[in-house]
Amino acid sequence: MTQTLKLKKYITIQGKLICKTGLRIGGSKEELEIGGLDNPIIRDPVDELPYIPGSSIKGKLRSLLEYKYNRVAPNGNPCGCGKPLDECPVCTIFGPHMKPTHDLGPSRLIVRDCLLSEESRANLARLEKQGLGYSELKTENIIDRRTGTARAGGLRTMERVPKGTEFNLNISVRVFEQDDEAKMVGYVKEALELLQKDYLGGSGTRGYGWVEVQYEVVPD
Ligand SMILES: [Zn+2]
């Protein structure tokens, strides 16, 4: 298929991402001083507030669609088939993985970083007063299988965004002249539905990162 790269419009998907359980998206230890946390969450370097990187959400949505439509590459990599939308729901929307030459045009999906909602910002300021930087600390341990008790040295402290926290969600879908926009938006919505059955961030199989997404599709 020959692509004409004439941009027709943007479709916006906007709303809220609400944490139904604590959410953990790991940050960098190096930024912390000695005596800091073992497992900090990612924060904006300017205001130090927790946020969800657009890349984390985009990667998760992509991987869920890849599982659903059997598009995981045999070596376990993301899909890089470069086939059109009717054959691959992933490559047109997210961009083919590690495939510099293809006819799909630019990735259609733009996922913005999700920042704390005003309301959550105010709610979490309360925790700030207790010396916790807009987060909760969760201690976990490893059980020694022989004794059934907590293993010495097995304690670790995980930082999480507490349940109930809301982030603003904003996604743009670029629509080019010959694109099937209903189909593309359909796949994005499907991925958002899958996300709510799955999890976001780390330790999802152990209860973290259950999210609810409330959104509306706003045409250009
Ligand atoms: Zn593909």
C-alpha cells in the first residue's frame, strides 16, 4: 500500500486513570541520598510529584494487544512485522519494533505523561506533612520455606502511589488520509479495557497497579 502522508486530524482520548490499588512505577535509586528508599517511584524532577510516564502506559497497551492478537515476535520482542492495520493491530498504531524501513508512516499513538489530578495533589499533600513524599511505603518480606517465617535480610521497602490516586490521562491518535480511524480507535479502546483487567507498573501479580480508566473520545 502506498501511503500518502497527509495528516487528516487528531482524535483525543482523555480522562482519568484511577489507582484501585497502590501503583508502583520504579524510579532511579541514584537520585536518592544515602538512607533513602530501596525502591523509589518515579517523580518529576522539577516538582518531585509522582507521575506515570506515557512510555509506561504506551508499552503496556502495546504488549496487551500483542498478546491478544498473537503478535509477539518469536524471540519475545515487540512486533516488528510492519504489516498494515488489517493484518497487525500493533505496528501501524505503535510503530514497528526495530524496523527502520516500512510503509506504515509515523506511529499514530501519542500517550502523554499522566500527571496527578488537582484533587489527588491536594489529598496527597496530607501525606507530605507526615514526611512521606506523596506516596506510601510498603514493607514486604520473603518467607523461608523451611521454617515458614520471614527470612533474615529478606525485608524490602517498596514505595507506591496510594490507592485512590487519580492521574489525568491524555492520548492523541493521529489520523492520516487513508487510515481507518474507527478501527484504530477501536484497538486503543480495546487495549484500555485490557489494561483494567491486567495491571500497570510493577508487582501486578502481587496486588499492585490495578487501575480504572475513565475516558471519552473527543473528535477533532
Ligand atoms: Zn506488527
